[in-house]
Amino acid sequence: MNERIKELAEHAGGEFYEGFAGSTNFVKFTEDDFEKFAELIVRECCDIVGAGGEFASRPKLVEKLQEHFGVEE
């Protein structure tokens, strides 16, 4: 699992479990925690896009992402 995604999952309240009989690990979320996890991912994407650089030519992109996913500033 990507380390940053793991950090976001932990920050959102996800609980990590070992898999059974060689299966992969998994994360358990409450419904509210799962929503927070998704929101954290969207916010991080918006932070990257909003920072400018090569993405500065898309000034409405952050606004559209927040609107689409229902994430407040």
C-alpha cells in the first residue's frame, strides 16, 4: 500500500488488519471514517492542484473537484 494513502487512512480512523491465509492486509472503516478518508484524498489532490506550477493553467479545477465531491474549503 502506498505510504501516503496508509497515513491518510490512519488519520481518518481506519484500523489495519492482517489478511487470512496469505491474503493481503485490509483496512476497516466506520461509515463516517470512510467518508473522512475519501475527503482527505480529495483535499490532498486539491492542495496539489491549487499549489500552482504546471497545474496553474486550470484555475477552476480545485473548485470543480471540491464541488463534485462535496468537500468544503
